[in-house]
Amino acid sequence: MARNPYFDILFEPVRIGPVTTKNRFYQVPHATAHGYKMPNAHAGVRAIKAEGGWGVVNTDLVSIHPTSDDAPFPYLTIWDDADIAAHALMVEKVHEHGALAGIELWHGGASVANLFSREAPMGAESGRATYNDPVQSRIVNKSDIKEIRKWYVAAARRGKTAGFDIIYVYATHDYLIHSFLSSKRNFRSDEYGGSVENRVRLLRELIEDVKNVVGDTCAVAVRFCADDGASRNNTIRDGSVPEVEEQKEMLSILAELPDLWDLNVSDYSFEMGSSRFVKEASLENYVSYVKSITSKPVVSVGRFTSPDTMVAQVKSGIVDLIGAARPSIADPFLPNKINEGREDEIRECIGCNICWAHDNRNAPIRCTQNPTMGEEWRRGWHPEKIGPKKSDDEILIVGAGPAGIEAAVSLGKRGYHVYLAEATRELGGRVSKESKLPTLSEWNRVYEYRFIQLEKLDNVEVYRESKTTVDDILEMGLPHVVFATGASWRKDGFGLLNTQPILPQISNNRIFTPDDIMNGHYPTGRALIFDDDHYYMGSVIAEKLIEQGCQVDFVSTFSNVAAWTRHTVEQERIQERLINLGVNIIPSRNLKAFDGNRVTLECVYTGSEEEIQVDGLVMITARIPNDDLYYGLASQAEALSAAGIKSLARIGDCLAPGIIASAVFSGHKFAREFDEPDPGDVPFKRERNVVGL
Ligand SMILES: Cc1cc2nc3c(=O)[nH]c(=O)nc-3n(C[C@H](O)[C@H](O)[C@H](O)COP(=O)(O)O)c2cc1C
Ligand code: SF4
């Protein structure tokens, strides 16, 4: 299909110093957690983005020196010449597709604890390491500054040797250079502290140094925070007023020095905000002033997935380039789809921050929407291509939740004839239900994207309101049956802390689960949520109950609510929201008993007990796989063989309840591996260290 001419502007080339990008699609630096130990996997991610049409593809942050070591998190290095080859691998693959390659040169300053190198961290001041290690940085002195400038120059030279087109000076996110710029971090009395002129000195010197050594062939970009939020303690909330006066002064001094300005804000939970709290293009008010100060191209971010929004950003003069991390992770082929008039096929990021959560947990990148993300090299998966079918066998999939629908679409694309049977009228399973809970509406994109794909596949037949029984399946006699029947929330209290049920009398009609709430059965009056799950569900159920007019107590076995969401950069915002909604948070308590009227709680530290009178109890602890149908068939070997059924399989929550990303991955993996040779014990390639010197 032809491109919609309205989007032509997005495909205009943009000059960035000595180089030119073929279009305005700019993958900003983002980590993949492959780090220096997995260069092939890292190059695989970047190659696929270039193939998908991104004009510029950047690295993760890349450490320039052992004094900037992000351990325990994986990170890239350009410490010496031996690191060049790994970067050249990525550059070569990015160039093959006509994209520019950029490298983000990083010094972590006082934010890192240097747990690997054991060097003392360095900062404008002696600050605490960000991740709460009991470590402080040493104060950078004048001779350190000389060294830092040398390290940057050496790293930039190596970047140029590796073939990069864009070299970053990374001056935000609280790292070393930002600590000099920020009035919250820099209290120095020398020429690098005090006035704005002094605080930008280090950044100015570094831009000039890097330009001097690589500026003839490489563009020099600066990542800079356009709003430093000093008086808001960094938090941008609805209605916050941009705080840009100092940043304006800094930009006025430096405006024409680099070849490109890459802008963010200092509140990471806003810059990379989850869709629960931050909507598309939310940085606009905070960065829009910059283009009036500089003539250099400007890029910024905002979870851009709508081509209309992208055009509006360029036409209204906010940015020249559309920066994207998560949209490029969810759909590496986003630019090509717009270019080919296939906007309806964009796999839109849902803003769940599972990608970041895994970076934050030292695990290779993954994505809820894109099950191939991070699997390009090690499993050879491509987000837009899948191998053809190997037989004419037909497949029945029972359950059209995230796993079932993903398996149906992927098997359908391989050419198999698939029957997708769903017990209810609505497809999408847990995704459709959960996305109706407060703040989760964008999660329904997981279903919407797949539904559009399903509609295009004549070989996938969908049967709604088909509650399938053992006899139905035997009667159909299709050779392969896949169970994607999901999981149900438990009522009995079994969870993370309680490895035994604590409420055996589960018939009590004052005990509810998230499934009850999602099916429209609510407690009334005073409702107590018991959360031993610690992800998002407890907090969205709390909001739902408040909407329903309940008075809500939120009991957690942990010391804060939704503790796991610290990995998705949401925990503080969730806790703030619940406090503002008037939810009574009761931390560090376990549930001992419930008699229908009174809940007995126990302090997890002291064992002391207290009772609370409530009208309803909502249990958010763990789920049980809905696998009765599977076992009902699996136990009938003879009947299966008589019916011609060759294989039974479980996928998604029916196999092992987990996050939505795991369900989608499970469905996709099943489709990829179906009818293929056994991949063996280790179904993916691994990168190995060289043994010896
Ligand atoms: C998984 C992940 C890793 C990131 N790693 C980096 C990084 O290494 N360096 C950096 O400057 N920003 C990093 N970011 C922030 C992004 O560059 C970007 O500013 C942010 O995600 C907002 O853009 P988006 O809405 O397009 O995702 C990361 C973001 C994500 C999602
Ligand atoms: S994991 Fe979630 S936030 Fe990250 S890119 Fe995928 S859909 Fe978007």
C-alpha cells in the first residue's frame, strides 16, 4: 500500500552536523541489558530496528571508564580498544539498512557504586550512590576533570573507529555531567560550581573536546534535561508547571555547540512514565521552548505510537526528530508500517514498562507486545517473519486470552488451519478484562493488535461462546489441542508469604477475588484488600472499589504497596495515588483469619495481632491454572488415540500463571516451535566468554 501523503513529513531527511538521517524516526539510547557480555544479542536488537526503518539507531549507555561501572546492572563498555569490535558489529548491521548508528558515551558519576571495578565513584559532590548502596562518591578535583576529559576523548575516538555516525555527550539522568549542571547536586565554589556559566563549564569542555576529535565526520549529540524540577523534588504531576529558567540559561550558552539536542526531563517516572500515569506526548510542555533557543535539530520522547501525533510534533515546531525507546521496542517496524500505509498494523506500546523492569532486574530485554524482542540473535526470531507450516495438521486452541490469541495469529501466519474456541463472547481473556480496570485501558492494545491480525487470516476460525468440554474435543478429533484457558485468582490466601491456605472456608460470600470484581461482583461498605501479590492488581482493585463507593483498607505483607512496581517506575506514583484517594494503607501485616465480619491481622515482624471490622475481604495473593480440561483429556490416552489426537499442550497462565508478557511469549514460542525439530535442552544460542588470555 502507498504511504498516506499526510505522513510524508516524517520521511524527510534531516541534517545532523556532518551526517544526514534518511527520516525523522530516531531510536533514542535505551538499554537492552545485554551489556558487554552479549554483543551479538545487542547487535541483533539494533539491526532489527534499522531493518524496520528507524533512521537513527542508538546504543544503550556505554561506560567510558572503569570509574563508571553500573554493576549489578549489565552495561556496555568502551574502556579500551578491545571493546571496539563489539560496537563495530552493531554499527555494521545498522549501516546495512541505511540507518545512522549512535553511541551514548556515559559516565555514571555518583549514581553508580562501581561494584565490579571497585574504583571510588566520582561526583561534583560526595553524593550517595543512587541504588542505595552505602557508598559515597569522591569529589572530582581539577586533575580528575583533566582525566575525565581524556577518557571522553579516547572513548569518542574509539566510537569513531567503530564506525558510529553520532557520538553522545550524556548530560542527564543524574549521572556525572548532570551532577555538575544541577543546582541540587553541585555546591562547589570553584569555576565548575556556583553560577550557571560555571556549572555548564564541564559540559561545554566535553562537547568541544569531542567535536575536536571526531566532529569532522561524526555528529555530536547532547542528551540534556529540559526541565530539572528542582523545587518539585523532581516529581512531575498533573498540573505541574515546567521549571525551565535555569535550563534555558544553560541552553542559551551551549545552544549552537553540539549538532543535536536530545531532550528529556529529570523525573524518570514521567519521562518513561507508565500508561497508568503518563500519556503520549506528555513531555511537550517541558521541551517545547528549546527550538526557539537553538538552530540545531531537536529530538525528544513521549511514547509516540500515533503517526498523527508525530506529525503534529514536527509541524508545530516542538521537535525535528521523533524520539522513541519503547515504541521501537514494541514495534521495530513502526516506521516501515507508516511508510507502507499499514498504520493499522503498528504494534503499539502499552506503557507497562516490563521492558524497563527487566533491565532493572539484570535480565535481557523483553516486551509485552513484542515477544521477539531480545530473541533476534539467540533464537533467530524476527518480529514480522515466521517460518512456513511443516504439515497440514489442524490445531484447536481453547481460550482466546493473550497466549491463545498470540498462538492463533502466529500459527495462522505460518499457514496452519487453526480453530480458536473461546468460552465467552469477548475475546482477549484477562487483557480485555483487566484493561477495563482503572488506568489500564491502554493494555487492551495487546488484544487489539492481535484482533486486527486475526481478521486478516482466513485460515483461523474463531468460535465465541464455545465452552468446550472433553467430549467436544474428542468429537472434533483435531490432531493437536492447545489449552490457553488462563488462571483464576485464589480465595484461600495462598500466596508469596503464605505457602499454606489460610482461609479454608472459601464459601464465605464476603470473600472476593479480582475475578469477582472484574465480573462485576463487588463488596459494599468497608472492604479490606489483602495483597500478598505485590504487583499492580491490588492497587487497581483499590481504585475500582473506591469508584464503587467502598471505604478501602489496603493490607500488604510488605512495607509498601505494589512493591514489585518499583521495577516499572510506578511504585511511588501508585502509593501517592492510593493515599490521595483516601485508601487506608496498613503495611507489614499478614492475614490470620476472617469470620465474615472481622479480619484478624498479624504484624509480620512481631506477631502482634489486631482485628478490623469489615464488610468484605478481597484476596489478592496468587492464581490457580485453569487446567481441568487439559487433565480431563490427558488422563484418557486410549480415547485420545481413538479420536486421532496426537498432541495436547498448555500455554500461558494455564501452564504457569505470570505476567501478560509471559503469556504472549508462551503463545508465540509454541507457534514457532510447533512441528519443528526438537531444539534440545538449550533452545537458544548463548554468548560465551573466551577462556584463557
Ligand atoms: C528499557 C529501557 C532502557 C533505557 N535505557 C536508557 C539508557 O541506557 N540511556 C538513556 O539515556 N535512556 C534510557 N532509557 C530512557 C529512554 O531513552 C527514553 O528517554 C524513555 O524511555 C522515554 O521514551 P519513550 O517514551 O519513547 O520510551 C531507557 C528506556 C527503556 C524503556
Ligand atoms: S514492555 Fe510494555 S512498555 Fe515496554 S515496549 Fe513493550 S509494551 Fe511498551
